[in-house]
Amino acid sequence: MSRYVIARANLVGFAALAALLLLIGGMTWDRLVAVRVGNQWVQHTDQVLVTIKDLQIGIRALEDGQRGYLLTGENDYLLPYNTARGRVGTLLAALRTLTADNPTEQDRLRLLAPLLAHKVAFTAQTVATRRDGGVDAALAMMRTDLGRQDMLRIDGLLGAMTGEEQKLLGQRLTANARREDWLGAFAVGAALLVALAMAWAARMLNAAWSRSARMEVQQRALAERLRASLDSLSQGVAVFDAQRLLTNWNPCFAALLSLPNSFLREGMPYSQITGWFSDPSEHDLLESDAQIERSGVHASGEVVTYERTRADGQHLELRRTGMSNSGFVLTISDMTKRMQAEAVLREAQKMQAIGQLTGGIAHDFNNLLTVILGNLELTQKRLPADHALQTRLARAVWASQRGAALTAQLLAFARKQPLAPAPLDLAASLPEIVPLLQRTLGAPIEVRFVGAAGLWPAMADAAQLESAVLNLALNARDAMPGGGRLTLELANKVIDQEYADRHAEVLPGDYVMVAVSDSGHGMSAEVVARAFEPFYTTKPEGKGTGLGLAMVFGFVKQSKGHVKIYSEPGEGTSIKIYLPRAIGGLGAAPSRTQAPMPLVRGEATVLLVEDEPGVREIAASILRDYGYRVLEAADGEEALRVFGAHTSDINLLLTDVVLPGTLRGRDIAERVTALRPEVGVLFMSGYTENSIVHHGRLDDGVHLIGKPFKREQFAAKVAAVLNAAPRTAANDEHTNLAG
């Protein structure tokens, strides 16, 4: 332990020293870079001064060549003259580039360029005059004094540029000298800091030596605590030395391997432990000596992991970890509960993924069915009742409604149907459907009802529960082709934490059980595992859709309940639905009979918002047939623009829930009702959406009509929402409904 403390002190001191050196090195490098950059700028200024000097020399050479030719007329003077002409332009361009960072010099160059151009042109003109007109004409031009004036201005500008650059050169040399002085002072300071750091590291080392004795005592106490911790682990741990002799172990090691407490002893060979398992099914529970030898794992920290399942179903994970002394640590973990939890999670994820897929498909089909069914009903209405096509249209309508029923089952499985859960007295309501079941299943099947005293109220949607029971009864009938017995049973059940951990999406608590049992041919374990998947069926082709049990599963899960199948081939099937216990008073029993909905007509103005053109066209046509004025919009932004143009005229907002863009149906409704609270709002959707449905039920005060809808159903729902809207004088003036 003392060596560890000392090593740690050395490490800390070294780290601090290294950090300090890195800091000093970084700052030194920064200053060196600054000095180098300063030197580069000094060199840059020198280059500018040299270029200015070269330009002045070039201009003088230009004049010398001009004068020599004017006086002598010899062409030899034109060679340096022409060379100087080209060099003046090159040097001027070089100055522009070199002083690009200096606006003052650039301004002077802009003044200098035309002067140089004029100077070069004037010299060229005098040379041409000398060649063509003689020396007198050329000298006459020279006496005009134009060239001298240009030269004076050029010399003035170049002199100013030279003065500017010399000033910059002095400033940069001064700055560079300061940087070099600072760098020297910093080096001295850095040396002092390094010395202080070394002294601090030495002090830490001495402190580490003084603490080493105390650490030895603490080490012994820690060893005792580690021994206690090892004994308390839920994992089995055993340590073997380089000769594979047992040195340490905890009680859980013997318990997980079902070894007697007196069997293990210090110094026991590993081979003796593996030889304990004489049962052929557990002969390879532990690695053999030969397997360990072949693996060649001896380095410290290297791990070999393998899993074994015992005859009683217990699932063990074994990890062999190499140590530095060529021994190893064998760790055994009971993974049975984790494997069960992972299986439950995989099942839940699979059903959730299937639900998302089926919900999306159902949504798209509902939009298509809305267009198909709406056009069929409009065509039926506009053709005479005795028309030859009426029969075919009726069959097409029936097929569309059948498709709507299938998508409704898909939405039930996907948990996308709006529910109206309420406390139910199942002991009073479920016996009422027994006669219906008897008539539906037929005489060969006996229907029995088994109630329970003191049954708790259940929280569920009454209509959906009745539909689920009917679906289970029809499945039971198909499992009893020769007749049999169907039992409908109620009971109070309490689900504990252990059961909830072993099943997906189940919470412990009080539940009301509804069990539907039959005496049919039963199901195998493979069929039971897939029974709730949509479109999975064991019935012959054309005898079933495979959606009945999927609908039941979705309804129960959306109701925060649980459903379980108990079945064996030849022994019948029992499907048990667990509905949450309701806390509070009982709701009113649902009515099975309903008066026919009368057709209604209106004169109100409806703002229709729907992004699907086909659905929007059908809805608008139905509304106009019933006398409504319809304003159409394809998305939220357009809807707000239309509302702004007809704010006082609109009586009803009819909008799809899911719309393209940033505004959804709920957003439009909130903005419209904020300005005119008396406007009625009716949502329509192919499936429920979180903006209007929470915890499986519609928000309070929300009106929804599902797609696809029948013509009369749609008109009646519109009229009902208009009648339920808050009344105002303006609303009464624009709305006139007949019941």
C-alpha cells in the first residue's frame, strides 16, 4: 500500500510539473511565433522600400534613355528605355500587391498610376517625334515642361510612400525588440516556476511516506470489508491460483452450483469441483481443465464468458477472468430473471412495432375508403332507385363498409381508437349479452355464465368490451365445430409484482377478470405465442381475417389492462381479460337500442380543412347537398387565411387532425375559438392522434367523426355539433337546423 501511495505522489508531482512545463512551453511558443511574425513584417516593409527604390531607379532609367535618344538619335539608347518602360509597370503592380493591407499607400498608388502612365506616354511621344520630326521638334516638346511637372509629383508620392514605410519599419522593429525582451524575462520566470514545482513535488513525496504507515492499517481494514462484501454478493465468486487450486470463495458460489457447504475447502483442485456434476445434462456446466488450457487466457483482466442452462431451467452466466499470477477468478451470475425480463421486453417491442405499422396502414386505408364510400353514396343518391346499377352500388358500399370494419379492427390493435372508459358493473351488464351469444353461436354450443359475489367495478369502454367478448365467443365457436360449451366467467383478481415483471405492459394492482373459456380443440404453444398478431390465423383461407384477437389485444392494452391465453391441444382454451378496477361511482349502463338518426339540413357556413383532395371533395359535396355553404382549405395556413376573410360568417370548423405544415387541426381550432368561441369544432381523422386523445380517450368537449363515414352519419354529426355550439345572436342568424 505504501508503494502505491508513493507512486501516486510521484505521479501527481510529475503531472503537475508536466502541466507547468506544457504551460510554459505553450506560452514560449506563442511568443516565439509572435517574434517570427514580427520579423516577417519587418522583412515585408524592407521589400516595399526596395520596390519603391527600384521604381524610382526605373523612372530615372526611362528618362535617361529618352534624353540620350533625343540628343543623339542613336537606337542604342532605346534598349534601356524600352526595358525601363516595362519594368515601371511591373514594379507598380508589385507595390499594389505588397501594400494591399495599407489603405493609405493604396490611395497614393491610385494617384501615382495615372501620373506614371502619363509620364510613360509623354516620353514615348517625344521619342516618336524625334524619330519622325527631328530633334528640333522633340526639343520643343521638352521645353513645354510637362514631363518635369509629372516627375515632381511622382517624386513627391514616392517620397511620401518611402516615409510611410520607414515609419512602419521603425514601429515594427520596436515591437519586435519588446517581444524579445519579454521572452527573455519569461524564460527566467519559467525557470523559477519549475524550481517551485520541483520543491512542491518533493514535499508531496515526503507527505506520502509519512502516510504510508496509516495506509497499511487502513489496508487491513479494507481487506476485512472486502471479505464481508464478497460474502454478501448475489453472484458466486471463486478465486483459483496458477495451479488451479481454490483459494477464496463466497457462499453464493456454492449455492448457485448446488454444492454442499462442507464440500468446498481451501486448496481444492478445480478438477474436483467439475467432477462433482455427474448428471449427463450438467456434465459441461463448468469448463474442463483441458478447455481452460486450450483457451490460453492467463493475462490479467482477460475474460472468457459462457452461459449454461440447468435442467431446472435456471440460466447461469459464467465469467472466467485471468489474474496477473496466472490464476483466475470464476464469477457465476443467475440470469434467469433477466432472461425472462428480456423475453417480455422483446414481446412488447414486437407488438408495439406491429401496432405502429398496422395503425399507419389503417390511417391510409381510411382516407381511401372515405373517398370510395362517399362517391358511391353520392352516385346512389343521384341515380333513380330502380336503376340497374343500384344493386352493384349497394354491393360496393357493403364491401367498403366491410373494409372500414377491418381497418377499425386494425386501429383497435394499434391502440388508436377513441375510447369512452367509465366504471362498469360487469355483474349486471355482461349477463345481458348471454342470450345474444346463445343466438349467435347456435344450439350445439351451450353458453354458461359464472358470476362472482362482491365484484369490483371495472374501468372500460362498455361497447368495446362487448365487442371484444363477442369476438372471443366467435373464435370459440370456430374451435368447436361439433358443438361444446362456452363459459363466461367474472372474478376479482390481484396481480402482484412478480407476475407483472414476467409479462409485458402489466402493472401490479386490482383487476376485474373476464374469462371466456371453451371446450374446443385448443392451441399449441407456437400458436398461442402468435395469436395476438394481426392477420395471423389458423383457420382455412376465407374463413377469418386474423384480426379478432388482435382487436381484443389492442382494446385491453389501451384500457391499461392485461390479456392472457391459457390453452393446450385437445384441452380447450381460456382467454382471460384483466380490466383495471374502477375507483368511484358506477356509470350508466350502455343502451343497446338507439332511435334512428333523422336526416338534417342546414344553412350554416362550414370551414372545411382537409389535405387529401379526394376526401375534401367528398365532404364538401355532402355538406352542399344538405344546404351548407362550404369554404375549403388544404392546410392550416390556408385555413387561417380563409377564416380571416370570413370571420363573421363561419359557424363550424370541420378539420382533419393531422395536416401538413406546422399547424395541426387542434392548433387551428384553438386559434379560431379564441377569436369566436361560438364556432363549433368537429375533428375528423382516420385514427386518433395525441393532440385530441390522451390516455386512450377523447379530451373533454372534443367532437370527432372517424373516417370513413356514411353520408347520413356525417350530416347528423355536423348538425349535432352545430346545435351543441354556444349560441350567439350572430350564430342564430346564420344557422337553421331541422331535427
